[in-house]
Amino acid sequence: MELTELAKDKIKEISDSEGIGHYIVRVKVMGGGCAGMMNDMSFDNIIKDTDQVIESDGVTIIIDPVSFQYMQNTVID
């Protein structure tokens, strides 16, 4: 998984403006019914032992093992 500079900057901007206090984002894949799979992203500072953790320039992405298998070559922009 790769984060573009724009994505990293936007994560930091949103966290700072909302007073979240960290740059940790959980990315996951959810069933989307007829439309297939959907991606979801939210701030989350609870990292589980089974999560995959990707860090880049102060931004941390956490992904559960099931979602990780669907997101391996994803670029977040």
C-alpha cells in the first residue's frame, strides 16, 4: 500500500483541524452489497496485534488481516 504526498498532507490537515491528536488511520474493506466491496477510512489509535502497520512521513495506516489481502497494491491519494 502506498500513500501519496497529497493523502499524507490531507490526513495531517484533517487531524489538526479536528483536534484528533494523531495521524493514525484505519483502512478497511467492507461488503458493499450489489456494488461489491467498499473501502472505508477513519482515524483510529487502537492498533491490534494482528493489524498490518504501514508508516510514512509521520502518518500511520493500520489494516486488519482480511482487508490487507484486498488492499496490498492500493495507492491512497
